[in-house]
Amino acid sequence: MFSVVAQAWTPSSWQARPAEQQPEWPDTGALDRALKQIASFPPLVFAGEARALQASLGQVAAGNAFLVQAGDCAESFEEFSAVNIREKLRVILQMSVVLTYSLGVPIVKVGRIAGQFAKPRSSAYEQVGDLRLPSFRGHIVNGATPTEAARLPDPERLVQAYHQSSSTLNLVRAFTKGGFADLAQIHAWNQEFVASSPEGQRYEQVAAEIDRALRFMRACGIDTEGNHNLHEVDFYTSHEALLLGYEEALTRQDSLTGGWYDCSAHMLWIGERTRQLDGAHVEFLRGVGNPIGCKVGPTTEPEFVLELCERLNPARVPGRLTFISRMGAAKVEDALRPLLRVVRDAGHPVVWACDPMHGNTVTSVSGRKTRAFDDITAEIAGFVRAHHTERTWPGGIHVELTGDNVTECTGGADKILDSQLDDRYQTVCDPRLNARQSLDLAFHTAEMLRATGLA
């Protein structure tokens, strides 16, 4: 039955299924024109790059590599700049160096970047004073300002999102292949406000040891200058495939293989609100050749996870499917173990990554949405313990962060207090870790993995 259904897939077959979390566009003619315009644009990424990422994720699924997927909760049209992109990339590179050095395995680097604009909402409307307004769904749909004009979904924002994603990708490629990611620059990656912190000093110790290792290699006659692995990195993009019209408009048929790829990003994922087996999002993503992810929460049943495996990766291709658990610190160990067990016993080669952010969101005394650093690390610890017990590989982490010195999550080495959240609370949606907290998280994660003997 599945093979018959699979043969019927087309980039538009999702349109016959119920599609959750889609905006109510007031002008369908304008929407159609915007999507046709995007469909005429060049792809943002290429099928060969998506296949390269899938091969790397296959190594993660086999327990031979580790995934770091990180970036903004929702990218902003208003805070788009080369500096913001560079600093975000710098933090991810720092985290990757710490984890590579500590774990002794390659780190697969995937950004929530160059397309992470849309956000699912629990309600289509919100009450702001006397106004009942459409919810803010990310800058790709509408504006965050609580006015009727700003909250009206505007299809021209889809076109703007494409152009911003293209510019972001160009800059990321320049940074990762043009010298910024060179290990010789490892000390320069330590920003001033990180260098003055305890975790920044720990990072400097790692950097100094890597410097010594490189000098030793050169002294032994090894050509470190000619080895491109020491001077550039592979960095991939990802976002939640929420707005299916936009995703379809960027879906292209690969000239080499004949397969279909969603060329808006290297990797796409499905959220907890949109992973219905008979829904439009699962229908769309099951047919594209990209590696894909799916969020799973504490109420997810083992049988449902197996159904997702069969629907999204029936050929059992290693690296094709990543499950991103977002359980909450108090629930992760008990809720995750049955899922690990049933997938392991069925022989599905999935990547398991931990999203320690979304299950630990609370409203602070000040009224701000926040996350406690201790809860974030506690969820990763429970994630690692569950894998240790089930003898499976805790394949990665999926976190929301920024390179800016924000105060959005409490705790960490700086001991950010609830009363300090208003100092630099800049997110357009969910609270993010700042650079110091992100680096601290990398050290904590490495220590947890080593303590259990998994690394």
C-alpha cells in the first residue's frame, strides 16, 4: 500500500491533505503571484549538498559523528546584518570545536538559518487590549507590531524571505570556505565578552592545545597548509518546513538523479503541531530527497514513531530521518526510552537529537517567556542517560541561540536573574541562549557524554 501511495507523490500532492498552521492570506491572487515569482528564482541550495549532509548524518546514525543544529528561534527582517550572521556562526564553530576535541568524533554543523522565519502558533488570534489580532507568525508572514495593519499576512514577505535567505547563504559560504573557519583563527573566534568569562577561559585552553597539536603535526612533516579540512568547514542550513506553498515553490527536480529536492534548505523538519500522518506536511516531506527531521514530545507513542519511520524513510536510508526530542527536563528520560527501544528493535537507522529548549519554556515573574539554563542542561543529561540505558547513540543537540550578548535565558555561568531579563531581551519569538551560555552548554554536553562512557 505504501509503495502505491509513494508513486503518486508530486510536489503539489500535499494540497489534497489537511494543512495545519497555514496563514489566512487575505489576497490569494497576490499569494499566487508571489509563489510563482519564487518558483522562477534559482534554488537556494543544491541537491548534491543535501545528499552530502545525508551522508554525514548517516555517520551520526551509526554513532560515528555528532550533530550540532543551532541558530535563531525565528530569523528577523529587522536585525539582518553581516555582523549578526558572523557572530551566530562563530558561536556554532566554537561549540563544534569544543565537542570535536572532547568527543573525538566529527561534528555535523547545521544552522537554523537562511530560512527559519515562520513560527507555529497555538492560536490563530491573540487579544491585545481591545484588539483581536492575527497572531504573529514570523516575519515571512506578518509583522510583530500589535496593529491590524502589521498583523495582516503579506505575500510579498515570502519574496523578501527568499532574498534574505539567499544573502545569508552567500555570506555563510564565504565565511566557512574563505578563511573565517580556519583553525588558525581559533583564538580569534573568542569574542571579548566570552573571553572574559570562565567558559571563555576553558575554550582558550582547548584552543591552545589545538595550536600545539598543529605545531606538532607540522614538525612531523605533515602538510597542514594543504589540508582543506583544517581551513574550511561544511556548514548546512535548515528550517521548519511550515509554509508549504513556499516550500513547494522552491522544490526542484535534480538533473542527476531525477529525484525531487526542496531547495529552500539542506534539511527540513516537521514540528509537533504538523506531524499528522495523514497531514499535508508529512505528505510533502516524504517525497523530497532532503534529510528531514521530526519533533517528538513527551506524549508521543512508540507505535506512532514507527509509523513515522515507515512513512518518512521506508527505504531505511541512514541519515534520511532525524527525530528531535523535546520532552522537558522532568519527562525526557522516562518518555524517551520506549521510543528509543522500539526504533532500535525495528532496525530503523535514525539520528536522535535533543531539543532541550522547547520543553522547558516558562513565564518568568516579570512576565517574560524564558528558559532556565539548569533545565536545559538537565534535559540533555536525561537524554544522554536514556541512550546509555538503551545502548543507543545520543546523536546531537538542537538549540536556539544567538551570538549577541542577550539576556533571554536565566542562569548559566553569568547567573542571569529573572530581574535582568529586560536588560537585553531582543528575541522576536522564543528566548535564546547567548554566546557564553552556548559555549557553556557545549562543555556540559561533552562532559555528560564522557561521564557515561558514550564518548
